[in-house]
Amino acid sequence: MADLAGQAEEIARICHRMAGRFRAGGKLVVFGNGGPSTDAQHVAVEFVHPVIVGKRALPALSLAADVATLTGVAARAGFAETFAHSLRCLGEPGDISLGLSADGSCPNVARGLEVARELGLLTIALSGGDGRLVADHVLVVRSSDPLVVKEVHVTAYHLLWELTHVFLEAA
């Protein structure tokens, strides 16, 4: 958690930028592998269907939830292209992309973030390990233990959700 506390200013910057994108009509596109794929689904549902009464629903989708597309793209173009392909089809310049990687070295998450940046999306990465992912904003949990990384990532994406709503309500 010290990693996260040390990144408080960056979290605030991210949320401010996310609120601006949502205010302008953008959507959140989330993706990750393995355990982080379920976190991607969790993030999307938090934004689309807030559990806190009175919070605004915001457009979000998880690319990890579409098994048919993931496996189809992987079979034809290779696993590294799974998220990049979907982002090319679904991403728009005013959108937000959030890539999740417990070890910070998932080729398809890295490639998805790369394509999202090329398309003009705001790119955010939640990474474990040494934080090798490249994005506009990278929050790193410097641990090689995927369980520690996951717990901090859960806290981080709940903070992103809450503070983004705070910025939206303040406008």
C-alpha cells in the first residue's frame, strides 16, 4: 500500500483526466490477462453499474470478457494482438484505456496500450513487477507476488472510480 500512497498525486491527475474524457462522451476500455482479466470485468461493471446509490453510471467495457473475439484473434493474429485488435475496432480518440498486468510484462497488454496511444486514447496501466508497461499514466506495485499486486490493484481501481466521480460531480 505504500506504493499506492506514494502515487497519490498521479492518481489524482489520472482521475481528473478520466473525468474530462467521460464528460466529453468518452468510454473506458479495460483489459488484462488471467487474474487481471477478471479485474478488468470488475472495473467495467463498477463504472457501468455503480453499487453506491446516486453515483452516475459511466460507459465502460472489458475486452477480456469477449472470449470468442480473444480466441479468434489469437488464433489468426497471435495472442499479442488480442487487445490491440479490439481497440482498433472499438476505441475512439476521446476514450480511456486501462491495461492491467500483475507482472508488468504481458505482451498483449503492452501492445493494447501501444495501439490505444496511437489511436489517441488516454492510456493508463496498473502494473506489478518493475512497471515496464508504457502508458500516459502508469501505477506500479513493486512486488513480484501476484497476490500482493492484485490487492493493491483492487484498491487502486476503486480509487480511480471514486475520485473520477468526485471530479465529475465537482464540475
